[in-house]
Amino acid sequence: MLSPLLLAAALVAVVRAILVPGPIGAFPVAMRTHELIDFSRVDPYASRNHTLLRRILVSVFLPLDPVQYADAKVQQLPYMPPLTAAEYSRITQIIAPSFKGVFEKLAIEYRRLETNDPGREYATKKKSYPVVIFSPGLGASRLMYSAGARDLASQGYIVITIDHPYDASIVEFPDGSVVRGVNFSTTAQIAVAAKVRVQDVVFLVNQLHDSDVQERLTEGFPGLVNVEKMAIYGHSLGGATAAEALRKDSRLLGGMNWDGEMQEAAASHGLAQPFIQVGVPRHRYENNSNWPAFYEKLRGPKLELMLENTTHISFTDLPLLLSTMEVPLEAQPSLEYFLGTVSGRRLRRTLTGILKASLEFLFERNVEGVRSLAEDYCGVTVF
């Protein structure tokens, strides 16, 4: 069965190279990709004939000082590596034969971060940046959220997106190895996947507390990684992962869920840390939704928001990508069904604004941004 995220991706088409719109914040952003191996865990999804250690792939988005790096060179990279792009294009051709090759044509820009740049003057006192971890939806690549992660990093946060191998439809490692996703079709299988995801997150947090690993992840970065200020958010099963990770690891100070149903532990016992639920219209009123029960169990500061004219897939980069394209008229109804009618650029500013306001409250106890979300962003309803 094809993931809804892949089905939505299949509806995007272009006839020429497309550049993803640039970040909306003041901080230029560099990006690094790293593989991390957990030597304490055997991968539960690997073939029974192979004992493989669990490994994850992360993108690290690094905010750069707006003054010092105002003239930093821009590098244009493929939005996805070749095999991942081909996988999404394959789905494109299955769903809409006239739409093909879109993901091979997409490009995204970052600032080049030189590991040795003697000509650049750095501040005497290094700036410290909080860390925000992101977990994607079931079956989705972390790369489907790169523009959103870059936007958040441009607000002054180190953002790390995770690929959960065998969960994502495809994970393409830097060494050329490829891990294809398995089909999670039952509630029990998804519950197991959520537990593995949480283990991935806790492993990443541990790695960030290792100075040697941290230095490797941020080589050449002129700032400091503030592991005393860490948060997590996620989409769909990634949102449930965020909640469960908060239960497991108190080093994560708070989090946010984008339109995901909670797993049993969080739904039954709630959380002590601050948590924000962001959903599509009427999510909490859908049959069998555990949002109302979960919200009542939250013991820390909490908030629930609804975004008008959105669907479950709206939280990926897809609405933003579509804003740069000429979409055939015959494709419009399908696109609106999968992605909603909200403007991709407006939605990106709204989601980034909600994240920034919540993080300012979480890390600085600044309540002004959270209090004014409904006034500051069109289409936001506070419950």
C-alpha cells in the first residue's frame, strides 16, 4: 500500500528545474548530512540472515550569524539524492502519468560553511543555539520536510531531521547503500515502529551530548550547540514519536505534534513537559481520535491549534513546492483534495511562526508570541 505522503507527492509536476523558495528568517543556513551508528542496538528490521547495527541518517541545519555570513557563498543542491528522487518520481508516474521527473528537477540552496576559512572574522564570544529535532510521518523521507526545517533554522535554531530506516520509503546513505521501507499496515506494527523511532531519538540525543560526535556533526560551525535547550516536533507518526520521546527522555524540554494520533503510553499517561497540538480542521472531533483524552492528560503548559484549509499532507514541503509550479487545471481538484487550499507560502510562514513562538516560550519563557498566534497568523484557531 502506498503511503498517503507518497500519493500526494505523486501529484506534483514541473517541466523545468525548480528552485525551492529561500528561507524566511534572518539567519543564513548551512546543512550537513551524517550517518550515525548505534553500536548498542541491532536493527530489528534487518534481514534475519544479517545482524546489522541500527543506523540513522540525519540532516543538520545550522544557523549562521547574519552579519558574519552575509556574504557566504550559496551552494545549490538537489532537493533529494538520485535514488530517492527517482523513487518519488516513480510514484508520480503511477498516479499521474503526465507528471514525471519532478523530484529530479528540484533544487534547494544553502550557505557554504567552510571548515577552514581564515579570512573570515568571528565574534570573540561564540553564540549558543538551541537544538530542535524533527521526526517525519510514517513512510516519509526526512527530505520531504527540508524547506520547513531550513526555515526554522533561519530563525536561529539548530534543526536536525531524522530518517528512520525501514520506516521511511527509502533512505539513501552517503556510502551509496540504500534501505527500502517495509509495509507497516497494522496497529501493532505501527506501535513497534513508534518504539524504534523513540529509540532513534534518544540515541541522537545521547550523540549530541558526546563532544566528539557533536564536533563531527557541526564541523566548521562557528557557534555552540546548546544541549541544555533541546526540543522535538514531528508530523503524523513523527508527532506521536515526539510525545513518546518526551516521556522517555527528560533532556527534551518540550515538543509539538503536527496532526498525528498519539500512541498508547502518551495517550494514557500524558506528559509533564510543555506540548502543543497542531491539527487540521476538526481533527479532535474525528471518530476514534485520542486528541481530547491526550490533551486532558497533559500536565504541563499546553495548547491546541487548528489550521484552516489544510489536510494531513499540508505539513510536508509539498504545498510550498507547488507554489513555485504551474499546475495543469485537470490536476487542481486532486491537489486540493490531498493538500488543501491554503497558500503554500502562507502556510510555511504560519508553521514556522508557531514553532518559533512555542520555542521562545519553552526556552525563554516569553509568552507574547504564543498568546498572539491567532491574531498574528490568518487561519489559526486556538482551542
